[in-house]
Amino acid sequence: MTTSSPTKFAMALRVFFAQHLPLTRGLSPRTVLSYRDTFVLLLRFLAERHGREVVDLELDHLRAEDVLVFLDHLETKRKNSVPTRNARLAGIHAFARFLATRHPEQVEESQRLLAVPIKRGPTRPVDYLEGNEIGAMLEAVSPGQSDHIRDRALLLTLFNTGSRVQEMLDIRTCDLQLDRPTFVRLRGKGRKERLCPLWPETVASLRALLSGLPSSSADAVPVFRNHRGEPMTRFGVRYLLRRYAERARSVAPTLASKRIHPHTYRHSAAVHLLRAGVDLVTISHWLGHASIETTNRYAAIDLETKREALQRAGPLDAAIQSDMTTWRTDGSVLAWLEAL
């Protein structure tokens, strides 16, 4: 019985994922998995579009026009957001660059693939929680429920550290130092590690959580686990946050108008530090940002800071009256514009 040999497309994908991404480029396992998910979706789409089995797809079936239709499919059929669409495209672009170096006959099509542009989408305002809203969600963790110790530790750790949700879910016992000086080691994007100090309340909640864990799972298993003893997922954390936000609405009605997700707590931690007078460089290191430009946006979204600036600026009527007086005395709008 003879078996057909793998296509060039299949062989290129194998080298791309097994060697190029982890070894040549040194990308993190999370990035490799993200690219993998992209190509699982893409291969299924191409197979259906060209009426072939996935194993029969050739490099000729991966064209720029196919990718454009695929990206449209992600947004319209799968209801993916623009950032998700762009993340999928980033994986395809990486593969196109790889193809250009390994298969010279594909250079022209690779250039066309690379020319597929990143899409600009609407910019949403950054959601963050006020102190009373975070307090209300913590109070919503009832001592009567089975996982209240874990859930309280989770909420406190998420707000204390401002970590990305996966960074928090990756925390193991060996990453925690609960004796002074207290801190947690977080592993962020690009395999970068950082240390984040812990509040006494966070330390107390983590101690309570660790006291209930089996000693056999000391270092190898993540601290935050579900009721089956398995590591919690991002979706599980999102579900918990939404559940506690719903319970807390009677105390903090403003929660009803906010999108509650793990990154909301990250934004809230940044705004909390900013209001406490912490400089942007320190906040950038605290959150694990690659560039301080990413941190600068928190200076623009803090409503309390804006209100203080408005009070310092004085009443609007006086500013309007002063400007109108200037225009009337100058006698010429053109003269005023030329003097700018």
C-alpha cells in the first residue's frame, strides 16, 4: 500500500512550526500556539474554498486574495474583532517571510501576502474600575461559597499586580515570596520576568489559599485551579469577574455600564498607581510594558486627573469672554490666525 508524499505546503508548515518559530526566531510558546490556531482556521477555510482535503492543499492555494477573503470571513462569520483579525494576519505574514527565504519561486506571492495591510478599527475607551467598584466586587465574594478563598485571592492578586490574566494563571508556589520582602515573580511577553511587590492583604489571601493546596503540588502546579484541581483558564477568570460584577451592582450601580474582563483589572491597577503619584516609568515596569508609550495612555484616561485639571483651568465663561474680547479689539480674524 503506497502513501502519497506530503505537499510542499505541508512540509513548509512543519519546518515553520517545528524549527523556524521556536529555534530560529526564538518565539515564546504562546506566540507559536497563537500562530498554530491561525493556521488551523486558515487550512480549514482554504480546503473548503478550493474543494480539497487539507492534506491536498498546495502553496498555490495560499494567495493574497484567499487571505483577504479569509480575513473577511473571520470578521463577518466568526464575529472576530479587528485586533483578533490583525493577530491572525501577523501569523500569515510571518509564514510569508519564511516562504520567501525557503522557496524562491514563492517570492512574488509572498510579497503580495505581505502587502495585505493591517486593518485599523475603532478605538474603544479604556475601561477601568474605581476603588468603590473593586471593593464592592471583593465584598461580593461570599464566605459561604466553596471557592471564596481562591476567588478573593484571585481578585486581589489581579488588581495588586496589574498582571495579564495568563501571567497570573501561570503563578506557581515557587514564584511567591510571602515573607518580607513580599513579591511575586511574573513571566510576561517575550519570556520577560519581573517582580511585583504584594500588599499585606494580598499576602494574607494567598497564604490562606496555599494552606488548602495538597503538599504534592508544591511547585509544579499553578496556584489558581478550578474545583476539579485543573489549572484555571482565561475564560474561567472572565466568567468569575462578570459574576461578581453582577452581584456587586446593588452596591456599585456604575458596574452595570462597564465591560468587565481581566484586562479591566490591569487598567484599574495602572490608574490606581497613577493617582497615587507613581511615575509612568515605574508603572511601565510594574505592568511589564515593552515601551513607556503604552503606559502614557493611562495619563489620558484618568477622569479624576482631568477633573482636577479642569478646576485649575478656571470657569469656561471667563475664557470665552477673554477670547471674544481679543478678537473684537484686533479687528481681524486673519491677523489673529497669522499671529499663531
